[in-house]
Amino acid sequence: MRLLFSACLMVLYSINSWSQEWTADKIINKSIEVHGGDNYQNAHFSYDFRQFSYEYHYDNGQFLYRRYSDETKTLDQLSNDGFERKINGKKVRLPDEDARKYSRSVNSVRYFAFLPFFLNDPAVNKVMDGAVRIKGQDYFKIRVTFDAEGGGEDHDDIFVYWINKETFYMDYLAYSYVVEGGGVRFRSAYNRRKIGGITFQDYVNYKYEKGTDVSSLDQLYVEDALEELSRIELKSIQIIAVPN
């Protein structure tokens, strides 16, 4: 009986030690370190995604994100100063609704391309959402919500990230969104590669019924219940010079 009691105490101690050691903040910090660490603080890249060419510039909080369409000669640019559009080199005035839509689109691509770096933004709220096993690998499960102030127009979105307990890579993510009718998505990472000290990865993008709790999508993925929607692939990734 005494041995059984001692064993129970050891298990409880182990659980408490684990929970104290690996908080949501510590897990995300470790994942950022593994994915790129300090290299994120001064990063300048170009890459292609679908029909657009992108530039990403980040210098210790100062940012410039560009998206260019060679077909329409349209440049969309988002920076600390706001959003602007140029066509054939000339600035175009847009209705506020259109400016917000294009700004959101540019911002969304860079957000996913450079995850998990932005998960330490001030408006981000991170909590543990349990631990799971997916395809023979153990994962920390982190749920992310956003403050209305500083969280952008999509602050009602909910994200879940699955961080590999052994490697601390972000192997899966899921999110629910409200804009454009809303929905849920689950992404599985593949084609992981490191360029300029930063990890890039592509994703198989799955969908499921609108209104589904994003935290349940891992089980649906294991059960092969998700429907593949698209592939999120970054191509021709290059380190580029700082813009003038």
C-alpha cells in the first residue's frame, strides 16, 4: 500500500513538473528558436505563391510586405505606415473596404509563411489545449486567440498549433475564421527546408464543416475525415537585399 501511494505521488509530481516546465509560452518560444530564432529579427526574402511574387522585409519590428502581379502590373504594399496599391507604378486610391481586403490578403500570406514567429505578438493569447498523439508522434497542443485591440480585423479567428514534443517543429495547425462566410481549416506541413537560417514549409490544406471546433480537427485528420482543399506551396524562395 505504501509502495502504491509512493508511486502515485511520483506520477503526480511528474505531471506537475511537466506542466510547470512546458507552458504554452515556453513551448512557442522553443518552437520559434527551432524554426529560425534570432534570424527572424532581420529577414529579407522573396518568394512566389500562386500567381503572385512576394517580398518580405522585417527589421526588429519595422516591416514591409509586397505582393506583385506581373500580369496586371499591380503592386500591393503593407508597412508600418499602412497599405497602398500601385498599378504601372502609379498610386491608386481604393475604397476603404477594398484596401482592408487586399491588406488582409497580403498579411495572411506572410503570416503563414513565417510561422511560428508571429505567435509572440502582444495581441496573441496562448493556452495549453492538451497533448495528443498523431501518426505515432507526440504533440503539445496550443490554442491561440487574439485581443480585439492590436489583433487586427481577424481578431475573432481561433488557431490551434500542434508542436512536436521531440523536435519542437510546428507540424500541424488549424483555424476557424469569420470573414467571407467563415469556415475551418486544418494544415499538415511537408517539404520542410531551411533557407537563410529560417525554416520554411509547405502545407496540405484541408477543410471540414463550418462551425466545427478547431480543437477536434486532429482527431478528424487521424480518421481521414477531412477533405483536401488545396496545397499551400512557397516557391523560388530567395534572400534579397534591403529595399531602398
